[in-house]
Amino acid sequence: MEVANFNEILNHILGIIFIVIIFSVAYAYLKPHQLHKRRLFSTLLLKLSYLFYVLVLCIIVYLSALVKGGLDKVFYGIEFFAFLIVLFAPTIGIFARKLSYFSKKREGYNYFFTVVNLLSVVAILVMYFV
């Protein structure tokens, strides 16, 4: 039986604290309890799918970095570039939704990025487990 040293335990505790902080910041920014009156369902789907994406992303990064020896060992070659796209695309979608260009097309935009968020979750899981 191996006994984990203090540094390993500290890394795991800090990793979990990091996940809680990142998820809390995402929740505070999105305010999923405040929904748009006209686009109630599409806004809720977008916000919940993004929060789910953030949670899965944080857990996969945590597992990759601390359990499997690093992101470079889990996501290598072309998978690393795919991981970067999956890392940034949903976040760009969340930030860009406030632009006036999308104000008239917001419901379609919300549904589109809900699908992007869910596909990003699937891609992250496939890249990690396969």
C-alpha cells in the first residue's frame, strides 16, 4: 500500500478548490436564475449547457493533470489542437451573446451554442477516454 505524500494531497485539494472557484465564477457571471422573459427556454438551455460544459472541462483537466500525469500525455498531437478549440469555442459563444449584432437572432444563437456546448462536452469525454 502506497502512502501519498503531502505534495500530492495538497495538489488534489488545490485542484478541487480550483474547480469550485472556476464553477462559482461561471455561475456568478451567467446568473442562471435570471432569465430573459421572451427567450426563457433558449436562455436557460444555453446557461445550463455552458455550466455543464465548465464542470466537465474542469473535472477532465483535473484528472488529466493530477491523475494521468499531465495534459500533454492525455491530449497529444492533433487532439491537443482539438482540445484548444473545444476549450475556447463555448466561452467565446457565451461572451459574444451580449453583442448587439446577435440581438435580433438571439434565440437561434442560444440554441446553436447550446449544441456547441453539448458537442464540446462529448468531444472532451471522447478525447479523454479513448
